[in-house]
Amino acid sequence: MDPRTPRLPSSFPATPQPAPRATQQARPIRRPASPQRAQLAGGTPPKGTDAVPGPYIPTHIVDAPTQRFYAITVFVVLQAIKLADLASLWTDDADSVSELWFCIKWVMVDGGFCWLLPFLRIPWLTFHHGTTVLQILALFAVNVWCSYKFPFPFAFFFTGLWKFVYDRELSLSEQNVKIWDLTHNASHIQGKYTVHILPEGAAMLNPDGQCFCLEELSSSFVTIPIRINSTEPQHIQLTRADFETGEIQIIDIKEKEAKKLLKSAIKGDDQNIRTIQYTIKQPGLYRLTKVKDISQLDVRVTSSQALVVQCPKASVKVSDTKSKDRCSGDLSDLSVVIEGLAPLDIKYSRIVKETPITFAVSRIYTENFQSPLLTGWNPSEPLIKEGSVDISWGKRQRIAIPLNESLASAGDWTYAIDTVKDACGNLISYTKMNEDGDKQLPKAEHLAHTFTVHGRPQVNFMRCDPLNPSSLPPGRTTNLQFQLDFRSGDSPYNLQYEYSPHEKAEIGSPINDAVTKDFKIKGPSTTSISIDKSGIYTLKSISNKYCAGEVMEPSTCLVITPPRPSVSITHDNILDKCSASSVGVTIDVTLVGTPNFRLWYRLIRDGTTTEVKKFDIDRTRYQASIRPAVAGHYVYEFYQLDDKWNEGLVLDPTTFRIEQTIKPLAGASFAEPVSLTRKACIEEPVEFLINLVGIGPWTLSYSLLHNGKQKKYVAKEISESPFTITTPRLDVGGKYSLALNSVTDVSGCKIFLDAEAKIDVRFEKPKAGFGNIEGRMYVDALEGKDVAIPLRMRGEKPWTLRTRNLDTPDEPPIVQIIEESNSHLRVNKAGTYELMDVRDVASCPGIINESASKFGVKWIPRPIIQLSESSVQMKERDGLYNRKEICEGDEDSLELQFKGRAPYQATYMPAIKAQGGTAYVRGKVLPVHSGLDITSVRLDSTTPGVHRYEFLSITDSLYDDPKEGKLAKPLVLQQVVNAKPSAKFEDTGRMYKYCRDEGAGDDNIPIILTGVPPFNLQLTIKHHSTGKSEVVNIPSISETRFNFKVPPRALTLGSHSVSVNKVRDSRGCSRKTPVDAPSVYVAVADLPTITAEEPRQDYCVGNRISYQLSGSPPFSVEYIFDNAPKRASTGTRFSRVAPGPGNFTIIGLGDSASDCKVNLQLTKMIHEIPSVRISEGTKGIHEGDQAEILFQFFGTPPFTFTYTRSEIPKKGGRPRVMEQHSHTTDEYTYSMYASQEGTYEVTSIEDKYCSYEVKGKK
């Protein structure tokens, strides 16, 4: 090729041609210039290629091959020098500095050579930069290896290489044989058989694991799916377990019915898979037990089950005596009845005034109820365990959940059931929406109950009480106004009151001859009672058409008949002290009647001039002075008297007539202002302070007027001023007047006075008593909440009331100011409260109503959580319980008991202190919900240690605040979960050697035990020579380190393995050791001894028969094979290949130490490798038919062979193995029937002694 021909950049550069010598005068040959040559000549490379520079040393000086030769020569010289340097380093006792210097020097030399070589651009020696780096790294590794004198395993390397090239070993005939030729002979397995057949069918009941439920209708049914695969069943057999009786019923689906089911079967994506729907009308646990196809062959049935139960349902149950109208304060008194497969869940709503609140109660079941569904629904788990006959858990359970709530507020209350769900997930929803989906439709009557809560009416008198009586003049009528809170729809109201004549009744005393009257109130227009008689009217009761109400204070109205007005007039002339003549007249008027009064009189002077005047008098005692301005003879005629109820009472002017001729005085007055009425207590005297004017001693005349009666009193020889008037005890309530009549001083002049003081004496003493709540003098309340005890007060407010709690006598009394007649005493402690005394605004002592002096406050018991007696073993201290210890992995559950009002919600916090730990590790707070008074909590046993379950709070339907539900002292359950004991050898995998001559069991095998002693240990000693195992039980091991001595009876000559089988400690916990757990080995040997590496007597052609020799090598082994004696010298291992069948016996053994020969008879039988021949051919069969396949065996029975069934490959394809089976027979022939399509081939054959396997067949 022309060297000037352009090359691709990826090719090697052309070797430069040698330059022509100077003596040759060769003329350049001119050739037509091609475009490529032109470009090269011009120095411009062709498009798409890179210019390749020539060598650094031009080729006309040194050609390329010579440059390559020089470069390689330099590299070889450098490596020779390195080897010489290395030999010096290895032969001398070089130190580490020499080794380091050798490494650094040659790393630099080799690296420099490799780095500079590419710069010379020698053809074929110009490498890529990456290649250069790899060369430097390789030489670096070699230099480091050589400098540190690392040995190279030359012997191992060459030995392995020789074995790979020359794979031959010594045989028993002392000749080299190739093992592959002996053990891999295809003639041992001959033939194959091909069967064409349809695939096998399968059937499965309820493939999706559903749970079905039946309605209560007689026509109700469900369809259970049965999935069939690649078959046409002619007969199907089901079993039904009845929940009520426990009987097993067999259901046979005959051919005719099976065909109908097949016609309506549902086909899936796979045409071979169909689903038939079988109709079920009875609840029970169904299983598919047998299916036969059209060939009357059994179809494979997958284990499955179908649970058919009655659908859950719920209803609201109300007592027959309860109406749909309730009163505030009543209890709801209804229950929710649920039926179905327990445990059940329910959701219900309570709607009050169109405000719904949803409640959920879960895991509802009866006491002592046992069911596999308590842990949840798992379709893959069998519901009936082996040996179990009790399936009563599947019965429909009927459970009533009481709902007793206090109806606090008035309005419409509705309890409605939303959903109910049984244990296997059947959910029945009773909530239905309208077409728009924005409003719920009304529920059926049994699913919801609505009632109306009506407020209780309250009534009391208005503007009339014993302190403010109402007046009724004779012959007139009046209305007694009362206050009643009317509510629309609650009319009519029935008001009952008592009437007693005034003269026969006394306020606060029992009324024996009272008349009870009923008064109908139809609406708000009726708010008064019309009366025409005076007396005492008392409200007894009020009720509407739904509820009984309360009578509030004031409940008593006093109606009195005012007296007919009358007047008594006395007079006295007003004399001038100087002239002792009259200057006027002082009249003293005593009135009977009802103020205000008007007293009319005519003033006649000198019989001619008449002037009509009047006195407006607001009290029953009045005094006035008439001082005419003009002298003369005056006549005062009183002719008419008016009071509040009567007008125009004519007085006799001749009787009430005063005459005088108008011709300082002693005086007396009240020290206190008389414009205010003095309030006084009944049955108490009243004192007034009187200022006297004049010169004593004085004589004071005064009168006490009450109810038209007047009583005069005279106080004489009064020496000091002021003077105190003390009235007698005022035993009758009402209006009193204390009038000063006259006063006489030392001069004897009698001066009439007109000063009068009003006294308002209470008609009764203040009275206090407790009111009843729904007719009871006690109340059940929530603990810790304020309780308002109703009070009924009489008298003038406010009252000071003292109360004490009889249950806490050491506490001071409760002093409370009561502002209203119908008030409340607020307390927050339980006990019996007693009223001690009462005083009104004027500190008048009152009386306590003995029949209503005590009122009890009882706390509704808070919910209590307890552990059942069967759940605890002992009680360490208050609040801390111990449960019996369990072992790691054991199942255990805790039974809780509640007291209160269901549903309950409790919380607990699990904690664990691991073995050896010092502190508890707390978990998350977990809830416990229960609709009944008993429930169970699963206890954790997965982790050994001390488990503590701290129950923190408990709430029920009344005490539903989680904050208040915290237990004052948590209930703590403690349980110890003991770890499983363990046992292991101290030196796992160690070989313990026993010498038969020195006796067995000289060495101890230490075993480390964990747990609580004493231990029971079970060991297994396997004899490798015989293949047998012996179990050794060791009881009562008191230490955690046990030295095990192998019993002599358990040892024979050869190798043994000792493994731990099981260990149990004193707590009853046990652990089984896995099969593949570490073990120790025991070898029993003689001196010199020979031990077979394999504890078998029978070998096969091609096997290695190997022995381990103990003693001093080399050993001399004498043996007989194929009736020919042989002798071999060997080391500690004697190994030969069996070249053919025969008897191999070692008859002698000697070692080099003592030339001791041990006479032996160690015989091994060498057997021929077995062979098998399968009947060849191809057979096609129909689905359900079988093809007979015959196997012939050669060897020693029993024979175990493995055959495969491979798919029939398509043309050009490779067969795929579908399945593999093994069989054992004692005969030389074996016949089997194939029912599946494929090619049947034997892949391995094993007789009593030997086996053969086709390599590559999986």
C-alpha cells in the first residue's frame, strides 16, 4: 500500500519509509496529482479527518521499527536492573528505609518512562492518556509488592492450574482415573414419554372472602360465588354448620342443578375461569368440600369458607307507659336494641332543637361472650379451629343499651339510629337522603323516637302576700293577680288554691277547714282570680296538660275586710298662759278605718259666717289646732267622714260640735322623725324615745291603736327627758299607731298632743324552708358541680339564713343573704343540709319549717373501672395489681369491669421496663370504648420485661368530660413477661476429640444458659457413622453455666454432633432451638486410628472413599479390593476413587512412629450406579383420562427417582420445566398414570446406595 495513502484517525500511523542514501540520484516519479495528494501536499488535511503528526525523531533519521526496538530495549534493561536491585534487597537483611527507597526510586523511574514514551510519538507505542495512567498504576503496584517482600503463592497457583488441565486421581486399583468418565454416563437414564392432556380444573368457594347477611324476610336470600377453573362440574357438595344447633348439614348440588348454574355462570377475562352463583337462604358457615367433573374425577378444592349471618339491625325501644310528651327534668328512659353477629358497632344521633350530636358505641357483646371475631374479621383465617365444635358465637345476639339522660332543656328531642355494623363488616345504614342530596328523609318509626320536652309552669301571687294584704270591703268583689309563664300549646292550665276564712285562720298555721278550689286557665288573658270574701288564699299547685308545675313565693295572699270608718273627737282650749284665756282649740281625733281619711267640718263664727274646711288625715290618730285669727264665738261642727273604701259617712253635728270663745304650754314629741314607719317584729315590744317640754315631773298620756281598737296608757312622775315608751309585746301583726294624747307638767296644766308614730308589725315571723325537687327532699347531682337547693322564704326580704351540713359538723355554718322569696342555696359538697335559723331585714328572728328543714345532696357515683377478680393474682398496694407472669409470645387479655352509666370510655398508658433496664419506657395513651359494663384489653407479650398498664381516666354518659375523668389514683396493672430461656455452646463449632483408649467423657462441653434456674435441658447427639440421633434429657440444672459430659453409651468410634434441642426454665418458659442452630462436634479416635470421612458403608462407583488418619505420618494402609491385596503409603488423609463395584476392606494400618500395625476389618461396599429406563412414546388423552408410564430400574431397591414434566415446546423453541416430582419404590418396575400434558423425563435416580442425576436438568 502506498505510504502516502490517507488513513483514518483511528488506525495505526503508517510506518515511515527509510530515506534514500545520498549516493543514489533517484529522481522523483511524477504522478498525476489527485485531489487527496494535492491537499496533503498543501499541508491541509482532508475534510472530516485530523492531521496525524509524525514521530518526534523524524523517520528519515531513525525509522519507526528501529525506534520501537530502542524503546523496548530501554524498558527491558530497566526491569533487569530492578530485578538485580530486588535480589539484593531480599538477600540482605534490609531495613524498612531500604525498602522505602527501593519503592520510591523505581516508582519514579517506571512512571517517568511510561509518561515520556507518548511524547516520542513512536508508531504503535503511542498510547492514550488513560492507558498510560493504567500502566503507571500497574507498575506502581508491582514495585510496592516487591519492596515489602509479599510472598506469592506460586505452589497454589500452579497446583490449581495443573488440576484444571490434568483432572485425574488415584483409584483403589492404584491407577489414575478420570472421575468425570466414571460418574457422568448418559446410559444410566434412558427414554422420555410425552402426554398431550387438558389442564386440571379447580374450584373455590367465596374467592373474595366476603361476609354475607340475610334479611328477616322469608323470601330473603344471598348468592355465594363459586369460582371454577378449567372444569365443568357435575356434582358439587357443600357443608353448612348451623349456629343454633351446631349440626353439620351436607348440601349436594346434583348434575341437573349444576348445569343450570353453569349456564348462568359469569365469565372473566380468562375464558377458563367462570363464577357460578349459588343461592343461600339459611344462615350458617358454608364450606366447599367436594367437586366432581364430567369424568367423575375429583376437582381440586381450595380451602375456603363463606360466613352467612342474619343482617344486623337496631331499633329504639320505648316503654309502653311513656308518651311523646315529657317534662323538663325527666329521664329519657329509652334504650337502643341491637341484634346481629357480635361484637357489634352502632352510631346514633341525638337531635335537640335541630342540633344533632352523633354518638358511637363499638365492640358491643354480652358478658362471657367468646368468639374468634373478637380480634377482628380476617377472611383468610379459619373460623372453626381443629377440634372445635362450638359455633354458637354465630348466633344473632340481642343486646339492649339503655339511654337514660336528663331532659334539661325544653323543645323537641329526637333519638335516631344512623348505622349498625356486625363483627364481619356488614353495615346497615338507616340514613337516606332526598334526590338533591341535601336533606335527610324521615326514618321509620322503630328507628327514631321523637318526643317534646315541655317546661314546667310556675305561678305566684302578684302584689299580695301576708305582709301586704289585700282589702275587700263588704259586698264588693276584687281580683287577686297571679303571675304565670304561659307557653303556647301547653294550655289549659289547672290552678288549685285553698281558701280559709280570715277569722278561722292564722298565717303560718295549718288550715284544717280550708276549702280547695280548682281554677281553669285557658290562656294569657286569664291572670287573676275573682273573689268576694276575705280570708287567706293559698296557691297549692299548678299544672298544664303535660306537666305538673311549681308554686313559687309569694304563694299566700291575705284578704282582709276593712272596718267601717268612725271617729272620736276630743278637744281642749288653747289658753294663753299670761291671760289664761282661750286662743284656739286643740282637737284630738281618733279614727277607725282605712287611711287616708278626710274629716269635713264647718267653722261658724258668731253664728253668721260659715266656712267649710277639711282635714286630710293619713293615720288613725290625728291632732290639729284651730287658731282663729279673729276673736269671737266660734262653733266647730264636724259633719262628714271619708276613708279609702267609704265616702260620705254623715256625722251628727250636734254630737261632734265644739264651741269656744277665743280667749307656753307643756309639750311632748317623738325624738325620732315620725314620717317613717317603724318596722317591728311580731311578738316583740317596741321602744320610742320621747322629748318632754316644760317643767317636770310630767304625766304623759299615750294610746296604742290597732285594728280599730285603742288602749290608753299613762306614765306618771316622769322626772327626766327624754323618756322611753316601751310598748307591750305585739302578738298580732298589722299596722299600729302610738299616739301621744296629753302631757301635764308641774303646773298642772294639761296639754293635748298630736304626735303619732306608725308601727308596722309583721304578720308572721320570717319563715324559711327547703323547696322540693320533683317531690323529693334530696337531689342526685354530678360530683364537683354546684347544686342549687331551692329555698322558700316568707317575710320581708332580704333574709339572713344560716345553714349547716350535718355530714361535716366541724365546718362553720353557711351564712347567706337571700334576696328573693324563691331563691336557691348553692352548695358544692354532698351531705344533708339543715336550716339553723333565719332573720329578716330587721333582724327579726324567724322560724324554720320543720318538715322542710333538711335537704339531702347525693353525688351520682363517678364511673369506676375495676379489674375482675380473675384478672389479678395479687394486690401489692392500693391501686397496684400484679397479674400472673407469662412467657414471651403467650396470648393474654385483661378483663375490665365498669360501674356507671354506659357507654364508657377509658384511657390507659402502656409502659415497659426491659429486662436489665432501670426505667420504664412509656407508650402512647390508648383508648378503651365499651357499650357494656365489661370489656377486655389485649396484653402485650411480644417483648420480655415488666409491662405496666396505667389506667388514667374513665368517663361515662354522665361524667363525659375527659379532664374530670382522670383517676385521682391511677389503676396500675403490672405483669412480668418472662423471656424465653436459651442455651448455647460456649465454643460453637468446636471439635471435641475423645480417645477410646483413654475413656469417654474426659472433656466437658460448656453450655451457657439464660433464664431462671433450675433448667431442664434436652440435647441431641447425632452419630455421623450411623446417622442415628440420641436424645439426652438433663433435669434440674441449677447453674447458668453447665459442663456437659457426653455419656459413654452415646459415643462410638467416629464423629458426632451435639446440638441443643429444647430448654425450659423454672418459670415454665421454654424455647426450641432451630434445626440449623450452631452445634459442637465430638470425634472419638484410636492411636493410630483411621476414621472414615463419611459414616457410611456403601459407596458408589466414582465416589471418593476417604479416611482421616491419626498418629505419626506417613501411614501404611493395607487393603483388599476386587480380591487383590494392595498397600499404599499416605499422609494423614487416605483417599481413593472407586473405579468399579466390589468389596473394599482395610485390613491393616500402621504409622511411622511405632511401626504399630492395627489389624482392622473396615469394609466398604462399592455399588454400581443405578439406571432407569422410561417407556418411550407420545400419547394424547382427553381431559380426565390418564396415561400409563412405565419405569424400569437397575440397581438395589428401594429406588427413588425424580422426574420432570416439561411443556411441549413449539417448533424451534426450548421446553420449560413445569413441575418436578419424586417417588420411591421397592420394585424393579414402577407404573404411574399421568393426567397432565407434557414431556415426562427422569432427571435423577437413586437406589438404596447410589444416585445419578442428569446435569443441567432443573
